[in-house]
Amino acid sequence: MIKVRSQGQIAVTARTIMIAALTKEFRKSQIIAKIIKIAKGKGMVVSGALVNPKSSGSITPSSDDRWFIDRKSLQVFVGPITFGVPSYVRFRIKPNYEIAEKYFALTEQSSKSKRWFPNVGNIENWVKKKRIGDAQDSRKIAFAISKSIAKKGIKKTNLANPFFYKGTGVEATITRGANRGMLRVSQLYRPLIVNYIDKSFSKIFDK
């Protein structure tokens, strides 16, 4: 005999299944890892904050296994139960993802021009690591770069693009994960659906 479950119990189970399916796909897509890789490739590591989102909060989520930490990122709605079968199970999938404002201004998606006078010491450390010019001139080079940033801003980058990739971006990843999750939920409750149909027919035959 199949145990009848409440709407709340079904919602908890369905949410667990969907989060597992979505998280698996986001781990495969490696969106946050790709953003960090772009930042490192473009030398956007002067302070280290951007490429260390877990400690700095520069990117949300901070890693590819944390897309659904916020409970509002995935909500489940279960319809009335009849013979143990929910009339519907619906999901609202809306993860929060962003790059901190001061870094987002450097992306192609931002309409703002990022202009400020950066920390010359940090720029100088970057100049030394990149071995730009002679060591004794590193301070002068760093100051010149800082003045240029303050006047012209920084060239826009493709830093945020992984969020929007056609095959592995947020939308595509949610689609794949949601399809897998819904399949698993339907498989789980298929016996209940069959049982509900059987009971319906038994009432007809009992007449």
C-alpha cells in the first residue's frame, strides 16, 4: 500500500531532487570557474579580490556548487492531493548571480565607464609581476597607468560573458537541469498516478 504524503512532504522531496539535478548541471557548466579564468587571463588579479570570490564576495555565487544556497532561488508549489497524487508540482527557478558592481563596470554588459584613480602600490606590484619595463621604473610606470585609468577608464572585457554562453550559460544550464529534475519527479510519483487511475476505475466497476 502506498503511503499518502502531504503537500509539504512532496514539496521537500521535489525540491531536493531538483536542486541535485540543477547543481549537477552547474558543476558541469563551470560558469564561475570560467569567469575566474578570464579574470586571471587578463591580469585582473592586482588585489586578488576578484579571483577569490569565496572570501571577497566579488562574484555571486562564489563557486559552481553554490547556485541554490538561497532558498528563494528555487521554490516549489504543490497542488491539492487526491489519492496521494498532487494535482501539479511547479517550480520557480531564479538563482541570484552577479559580479560586484565595481567589477561589473569593467564588463561588456555594463553601460558605465569605470574611471577611478587606483592604488598605485597595487598597480606597481602588477607591473613588477608582468615585468613591464625596468625594475627601477616600476613606480613611474604604475603612476602613468593609474593616471590613464583615472582619465580614460578601463577597456571593457568579456568577464561576465560565461553567464550568457549559449550552451553553458545560466539559461541553458537551468533548462537542462530542470528537465532532468522534472523527469525524476515524474518517475518518483508515477506509481501513485497509476494507483490513482486504478482507484478511479475501481469505482466505476463497483457500480
